Amino acid sequence: MTTPDVTVTVIVYNDAGRLPRAVASVRRQTHANIEIVISDDHSTDATPEVARRLAAEDPRIVYLRLDENSGGCSAPRNRALEIAEAPYLMFLDSDDELPERAVEVLLAAHRERDLDFAMGAVERIRADNGRRSTWMPHLVAERRTLDGIEADPRLFFEHLSTSKMYARSFLDRHGLRFPEGIHYEDQLFSAQAYCLAKTFTIVPEPVYRWYVAPYAAADAASISNQRDRLTNVRDRVHVQRLIDAFLAESGHEALREDKDFKFLKHDFRMYAGDLPYRDEEWLASFADIVNPYLDTLAPGACARLPRAERVVLRLVRDRRLSDARIAARGLGHGVGPRRVTVDPETGRTYWGAEVPASDAARSDLDLTDLEPDTRPFFAALFRHEITSVDRGPGACVDLTVRTYDPALRLPVGPQRATLLLSPGRGRMAVPFRLSPVRPGLYEGRVRLDLAAARLPLHGFQGLRHPVLRLRHQGQSHTGVLLAPTAFPAFTGRVPYRGGLAPHRVTVEPEGHNPGRLQVRWEPTGVTERAVRPLARRLSHPRLRRAAQLLRSALR
């Protein structure tokens, strides 16, 4: 039998439903001389039967079943490594896929020159809505060969082991295996591979399809999406400490700031976005876990963060946990603080209601460079919060809105505001008044009549989030509208166009960062059964081209 060029290991645990899709993506590879190892972490569902059937269909498939469940990805990968016959190795999770040319593209890179590994782009696919994006696109935008991680330490952000094809000789030479008994094993394995590799090539072609289910049920969520569990926080911090020890032992201490920045910008940032949804007890435990580790980070790593993230980080480190929850709302969406304070002695502007006590806090909470009192009005640091959501008559929702103007950019007196909502291509604009409560705080009531929404003729299915627009001296500012983190959802049937386009409409909290008000439209009745299927058929590319040709001929 011919020795395979590449072994692709598909790890699986209790995933009988998706395993055939993953294996099929490997069997479709344009480079066919491969070995496929299905490594089963002692599944208790129908996975063994499915795997054996797949192995019977294709002689390239080997089924390996672990004697007991390891609880992670490392052991099934390592056991497959022990029996793999090919000189090059790849790894695939059972809920993901390989693009058809993945093996061909990465193997070609290896054959061009002597590499320790080759890596390519990862296509992320949202399981809930099918949206596609490239993971860390700036790191894989062009083909390049690097002589070590020092040439581009940003690659620490691309810590997936599945986007790479490894030379078996490289892994064996360094005894590089996946660490067993821990979570986030990819981060440690990839950090070690980056530091130990003398030469590796990056190709821009997609070599992995990563299906992401960000809002899966707790019992079905991936490890990285179980951030509500304090054990998850401990696991992530533990892996960081292991990486730090490896960097020191292997002579790569100079990379510590880059690796620490990756931790703050990626790992800590994910938890930061969730802080508004955690109670005081959880927040206190979170601070107990992360603060001792944060004290060990390179000072330069924190200085590289955007100011809004530095604020959250500092508030957690100083155990101002209620303030941290407020600061974390709307991260990445230009949401301002509720209050700022100007130091009368220095003229510096700080986040919050008082001048920070320590030098470190003053450095991190200093907003002076953001110029909150003089920046262009469209970028002003406003903050819009819904304080109450009440069901009104029919399809109406009554909202109480507070607008915080910490830098006092708005003139004294009532302000005209507009609530904007755009389902499909139509736009609702609902004007209302914000009345002053005290300097820097305004409040108003607005009724949102969802029956007045202008939907496309074929209906609309999807989510929309209202925004709030202010105008001043011919300029406008549009900002996100933060909702209470939890309130009872409202659902009703709205008979658009006199019942010819019925929809089910739900008003609910977004439930995750940034926590906006969310409106969900779902076509029902004739809209769902007939109108939308017809619209999809009419939107076929061939029909659109034919319509364009007809219009051209009639001109």
C-alpha cells in the first residue's frame, strides 16, 4: 500500500450528527493520497457506529477509539499521532470542515521548501445566520515565509492548531505534543510551535472552515463559549502561565510583551464584554482569579490597549467591580461613560465621578487625550440607556431613555432626539424629547410602533437594533441604545399591509455585549409560505442578469 502524503486527524466526541460532514470534506480533497484518522474520545452516542460505517466506505479511513473519555482535544489528537503514517499532519474537529484544496495548498508549500509547518486562512461561519468572515485576516492577507515568530509576534493571535499542516519530523524532533488534562491546549501548543519553528509559510488561501455557535445552549457550548464558568477563567489563566514558563525556559522572554498583549486584547477582552451580565459574587471571584496574573504582565502590554479597554482592566484590578460593569457596556461601540471628572489642579479628565487615587489608576483612567469636550460632535462621548421597557397598545413598545452627556456638549434645556430603526431597506424615524434632569443627564419617553415599520414587499426576516440620533448646530450624532440586560420579551403578530404580509415580531434584550435593544422579525402565513420563496427564486443570478439584459435592450 502506498504511504499517504498527509494524515488528517478528525477528533470527535458525541457528535454523530456532524461527523459525516467533517469526514466528507476530507474525502473531497483535491489531493487524494491521504490518510484519515477518526479519533473518538470514547463517545457514548452513535458516533462509533457512524465512524465504522464511514471507515467501511473508504479504505483511507482508520477508526481509533480511546478506552476512556479524556474530556478534551489533546488526548485524541496525540493517540492519532501515534498511529499516523504520513510525513505531514493536519487536525480537524468534527464540527468543522476542510475546504477542498486545503491539503493541496498546504502540501505544495511544504514541497516548495523545507518547512516546519505551513498555515493558511480560516473561514469562520456563524452557525446561527451563516455569515462568513476570515479569522485574523490581517495575518494571512499575503503569502510569506518567516524565519521564526520574532519576524511577526502578532501571530500569537492566530493560535489555532487546526489551520496548519505540520512536518512530522518537526513535531518528533521537539517532542511536541498536545498537553493533556487542560483546556485551551491549542494556545500552548501553537505558542510552542511558533517558538520552536525555524521556518514556516503563511498562505492566504482558506484551509479551514470553523463553524461558530456563539449563543449555543450551555450544555452544548464549546469550551471558549463557556465564559460564564469560573473554571473556564481558571483554565485560561493556567494556560497563560504555562506559556509564560515556556517562553522563559526556551529563551523567548523577549516575546513576553507581545504574548501578554494578545492575552489582554483577545482573552481578557472576551470576559470584559460579558461583565455587565455577571452578578457581584461572580465579579468578585473573577477578580480573585485574574488579578494575581494581571500583576505579572509586561507593563507595555497594557499601554497598547485602546483606552476603553484599559479603563475596564484598571477598574477590575482596583476591584471597582460595579464601575467595571458600567464601563464594559458597549465596548467597541463608542459608548461614553456616565460621568467624567476634571482634576482642578492638573486639568486632566478622568473616567468616573472622582479623581483616581493612585498613579497607575490615573494613567489608565485618563481620558484627556480623547478630548471629550472638543472632539467632533459626531464622535462625542454620549451614552444612551433604556431604563424601562413597557408593552403599549397593539404593536407598540414604550421606552424610557436616559442620555448621559459627561462632557456637557449639549446646550442647556430640552433636546430633540430621534429613534431610528431600519428593518430591510425601510427606515423608521421616531422623534421624541429628552428633558434635562441635571447637568449632563437627560431623560425622555418614546413610543415605538412596530406596526409602522416599512418592510420590503417580500417581507423581512432578521434582527435590528434601534439607535438614537441627536442634532446640534447642523451636526448629528448617532449612538447605540443600551437596554436593560434582562427584561421579559414581548412577542406579537403584526398584520402588515392589511394582513397580506403577517410577521411575528419580538422585542427582547440582546443578551450579550453590547446589550442593545433587539427587535426580531419572522415572516408567518402567506409571507413565509409563498412570498419569500418566490422572491428568492426571482433573485437568482441568472434571472437578475436576464432582467438587466432586457432593460438594456429596451433603452
